[in-house]
Amino acid sequence: MKINHMLVKEQRQLRGWTQQHLSDITNLSLRTIQRVEAQGQGSHETISALASVLEMDRQMLVIIEPIESKQTHALGWPVVISLMIGTGLGAALTYLLLQ
């Protein structure tokens, strides 16, 4: 999941904690804390642990990504065109077979 890494880092620094200290009190690995702060990546468990220790609502830490991506739109037109061609060919074939 995407995590608001800037908020995590800001909250950690406001408390005067090192990444190692945050790792220790959340029971997460140092590498996990580094990954969260650098890339904004983490599991549901990571988010729960951070939210608990930072005394924040989970939803404040999660970045909601849109359901549709650019790839979905890129695939949409070929599918629509294929359906239109397939429908037209199917109708024409049915017409010819019924005569």
C-alpha cells in the first residue's frame, strides 16, 4: 500500500526519534522504516503499527490511489473497436446464414 511517507518522517522527526527508535517501538525492521520513508511502501500491518505508535488514524497515513489507471484507458479503445467489429461481423454472418 502507498503510505504518506512525508507525514511519517515528519512525525518521527517532531518527536526527535531516529529511524532505529521508530523501528524498535513499532516492532518493525529498520529496513521497513527506511522503505516507508523513502518509497512510501508498506503493508497493512506496517500502517497499523505506525498509526498506533504515532497516535494517528490509519486513514491519515494511507494514500488512496485511483482505481482506474492510464493503462485501463489505453486498453479501452481496442476492446470497444473489437466488440463493434465482432458484433457487425456476427450480425452479417447471421443474416447470410438465415437467407
